[in-house]
Amino acid sequence: MRETKEHGASAEVMERLHAMTRGRKIVLAVFVIWAAQAIPKWTAAILADGEASATIMSYFIKPLG
């Protein structure tokens, strides 16, 4: 059976994942979970209108003054 390009790429990713140490897998999992939660929040903050954007961003970035 002939491998497709997509199958070869996913096999390579799986091989690299299996080669990672347990600690690196944990760090990767934490990063993926963080990104899944953070990206929608930052997208809403950036794409919101001016006043709503400022309110949302104030939760993430505290002014120094």
C-alpha cells in the first residue's frame, strides 16, 4: 500500500511525539490547553469595539499608573 503525503506527515509527527520525554509532553499539553483558552479571549479583546476592547484588555494587562 502506498503512503499518501498526509499519512507520512502524521506518522512523522506521531514518531516525534513518541520520542519526546515525559516532561516535554507535559509542557506541550499545558501549552496547548493554555492556547486553547487564551486565543479566543485575545481574539475577542482585539476585535471588540474600542470601549469593550479596553475593558477586556484591562483584565489581562494592568496599567502601571
